[in-house]
Amino acid sequence: DSGVTQTPKHLITATGQRVTLRCSPRSGDLSVYWYQQSLDQGLQFLIQYYNGEERAKGNILERFSAQQFPDLHSELNLSSLELGDSALYFCASSGEPTDTQYFGPGTRLTVL
Amino acid sequence: DQQVKQNSPSLSVQEGRISILNCDYTNSMFDYFLWYKKYPAEGPTFLISISSIKDKNEDGRFTVFLNKSAKHLSLHIVPSQPGDSAVYFCAASPNFYGGSQGNLIFGKGTKLSVKP
């Protein structure tokens, strides 16, 4: 158990819908990262937050947004969902940006 | 364009023998490399890392070798055990010690099967 929790574990929704994925980092970790793993793909970095502020952006679509709250949990919002958004979404946390990242178990999103 | 490549999607090894997983990268700005292991239905777990100022790092049965001139790194597992069966991801960070934000660039993974 990495100490990073993600909810829900599974999510099935329809095209055009909006969903929110939630992540609670390890106790004391200030950095949160979001990654997407599509079928047969490696993990693609989406976005990073540090102590409530956006620090880095990767290949995140404009339909996607994230935020980190004062209690340090983070949410990833996916809107106008398309079939191609079906993937595993992982959250990771670390103390400082250069510390080891610890990953949560992921949320499997299926868009029908 | 993939900056981190793991060209072998799968590898099968006999228990007790050596497992060698390979990874190539294209970006010379990468200065920190990591290996993660992933079991089904779990998130990736950190295994071992190496800084670009080193060419070898060892942790128990796991050793990572870095060849900067060839832009190549490898993970050696000796001896391999059935519990090592998992997907192994190579990852790299650009400008890690220069204040990189810490986001990692991953390869697509190699599925290792260790047969008893």
C-alpha cells in the first residue's frame, strides 16, 4: 500500500458526460501528479500540483482540468468525454517535486 | 515521438536466472532515471533509480546500468523469482537536478514472466 488513495476504482459513463476523479496523497506529501495510461501505452504525464498551485503541465487536453485543495487532496475533472478518453488514470504524490513519486491504484474510466 | 523506448514488450526468464530489461532514450536533457514495477490492478511501485552522474546503482537483487553515450539503461534482476513477474516501466526526468518539476516520462513497459 503506497498510502495514496484514489476514488472511484472504476467508472463507466457515456460520451459527452463529465466525471471527477479524486486523489488523496500520502500524509505530508505536497506534490500531486496525474497520469493517463491508455491501452498499450506508457503512462502519460498530465499535470502536477504543489501545495495547491499548478507546477507543470504535460499532455493534458483542454477538456480536462485539475485542482489541489487546501487539505492537499486533488481532483481531475474530465468533460465532454470521448471514447478515446477510456484509460487508467493514476495519481502520484511526493514530498518535494524531486522526491520519489508514489502511485495510487488508479481509476479505470470506461466511456461508452 | 517517444522519448523513452522499451522495445521488448515481453520477456520470459527461468527462475534463478538473470532478467535483463532494456530502455533507450532520446533526450540528452534527461538526468535522472527510474524503474517502476507494476502488478495488475495496482499502481506502479518505485524500484530503483540512477542519476546521470553514475553508471551503476545496486539495491539487493536489482542493478541499474546507465550508458549515457548510448542513451541506454538496463535493469538486471539476479536471481529472478516468480514474484518478480510484473510489468516494468522505465522512466526519465529532464533537468531533474536543475529544478525540474518532477514529471516523469515513461516507456510503454516490458512484461516480465519468471517461470518456476
